Amino acid sequence: MAITFTVLAALLVLRVDRRAVLDAYWQRSLTTLVAWIFGVSLVSLIVGLGLFLREIYVATATLRIGIR
């Protein structure tokens, strides 16, 4: 899930870049759409990184490394 959300964030950032180029080419205002896509991208990145941090916490909690 962490990888899915992080990749989704990267793909949405690419969409923002594409929309910004189309905005300049078409002479139309797509700023609201670009802002929404970028906002969703940031939320997706935050969720992905949070899930990744949780996964690391669970993995390190189950490790049993030590001297016997």
C-alpha cells in the first residue's frame, strides 16, 4: 500500500506538469484543476510515507536480534 500511494503521488505530479504545459499552450486557465491534482498528490505522498513508516515500525518490532 505504501508503494502504491507513493507511486500514485509521483504520477499525479506528472499530471500537474502536463496540465501546466497545456495551460500555457491553450491560453486557458487550468490553475484550479492543477491545484486540486497537486493537493491530491501531496495527500497521497503523505499517506504513502505514513504507511511506509508504519511498515518499518512493524518490521523492526518483530525482529529479535540480540546476544543470547
